[in-house]
Amino acid sequence: QSALTQPASVSGSPGQSITISCTGTSSDVGGYNSVSWYQQLPGKAPKLMIYDVSKRPSGVSNRFSGSKSGNTASLTISGLQAEDEADYYCCSYAGSSTFEVFGGGTKLTVL
Amino acid sequence: EVQLVQSGAEVKKPGESLKISCKGSGYSFSSYWIGWVRQMPGKGLEWMGIIYPGDSDTRYSPSFQGQVTISADKSISTAYLQWSSLKASDTALYYCARRDGRYYDYWGQGTLVTVSS
């Protein structure tokens, strides 16, 4: 099972919007509406930000949104804030044998 | 309040065995899968495997099959990750996380495992 492909880094200025892509295959991202996104602040455990492609857990800002087209999922953060600077990981269900696969992670820098 | 509390940091020598733990509270431990995730120093998250404490159904990533063993004791709401013979390349931060549906909603604080001679 190969890791999902994410850009190594993205950056944006406060107030701008950025999008992080997550590319897989028809066996994972494209095959199920089961993509989740996690934010990892330095020295902290990952935090669920988006699940089932586009749903937000209670307490997560509506500046975070998710979508999917074919084998590629995307996380969009609008109105960038300094506190959004973190590593972001996508994760997709990949079937009943191995369950989940993560992306390689994207470092978001707020300029 | 749902919590996953992991055991403390470990320093081991190559060839030694190790078992780390993840204790759940605030929910029905038997009813949710618990996954394990590795994060090597400065690297990304890697899905290792998962267990359903209710019946101990266990699945592994091909990358970790045969390298680690995942188990659980539902009577004490605890999941485990163990190695029979550690290698230096096992040095990493290990997280447990509760799986709800097809996503991980609660995470442990992580257990740092250092393997060095």
C-alpha cells in the first residue's frame, strides 16, 4: 500500500486561502468517500479536521473545508491565520484488509 | 470525556523486546477499533495496524506485518503494541487513536521509543 501523495509544503499570507491536494488511486481515495484530514502542531498529537471527505467535527473552524474529485482529495483553508501553521495529513480508507493509508504530509507556512 | 492515555517513553537496546500500551476511558472501549500510527523522527504519519477490542480482530499494514504485534485486553480497556526484537529503525513516536467510522477522532499523546546501543 503506497502512501498518498501530498505536496511537501504550501504557504500563504494571513487572510488568503490555500489548498492542499492528496492524490491516491481508485483503490483508496477514488474508491471511497472516506478521506480524513489531520492537523499536527509541533510537538502535538494529530487532530481530526475533516472526515468523510467534507464533514467537519464539532469545534473545528468553518474556515476548513474538504472536497474530492476522482482520485484526488483537497483541503482548503480560507482566511489563513498564524495559528494554522502546522503539518497536515490526509488519510483514506483503502479496503477491509489494511483499512487506512496516510499521505506524506504537507507543511503549511503562514507568511 | 473520551481519553486515550499511552505509556511513557522507553529507551531500549537493539534485540530487546517491548510492549507499549494505550488505555481508553470515557467510552465503550470494546466497541471501537484502536489503530496504531508510527511517526519516525522528522517524518510523516504511517498507519501500522488496528484492533477491534470486542473480538480482537486485528489487521496490519503490509509494511508492518510480522514486525509488530497488536493486542488488546478489553477487561482493562487497554490496547498494546509490541516488538519481540527491536531494531534501531524502530526509533519513533507511536500514537494510538480511536477509529469512529473510517476516521480517527481521538488520539493518545504518543509514546517515544528510542532504540540505541
